[in-house]
Amino acid sequence: MLQRNDAYWGERAQWARVTLRIINNDAARVAALLAGDVQVMDNVPPDAIARVRGNANLALAQTLSNRLIYLHIDSSATSRLL
């Protein structure tokens, strides 16, 4: 849980407290969002975008990402089959 520091010299945060929940399963994460159990989620699965966008209580923000997924063939000598 994160709590706002009211003695901070800068701009005051909008929330007094934020609780982070890690939900690894995509379907469970989307269900929690649609049910109102969580207020924010990231990495909305592509198959759930239409459901999230169609819910009047939710706003979907999309942006380009610099995420890079790199696949590399293991060509080391220890992995070769003889």
C-alpha cells in the first residue's frame, strides 16, 4: 500500500492511499476491472479491449510503447543435439 505524504513540498497527489494488487491472470484482471473491484489496470488483453471500451464506467487509454520482445535462437554448443 502507498500512502500520500501530505508534508511533501510539491503538488499534492490526488489519492490519499493506493493499494497495488498483482493479478497475473488476464481474465481475472479484466473481470476485476469490469466488476469495479479495481480502478486501474495495465496491459488490457487484445480480446478484452472491446468489452472495456464498451463499458460507460471505464475509460481506455492507448499509446505506442517502446516495449521490445526479442526472440533469440540458442546456438550455444551445449544445446546442440549430437
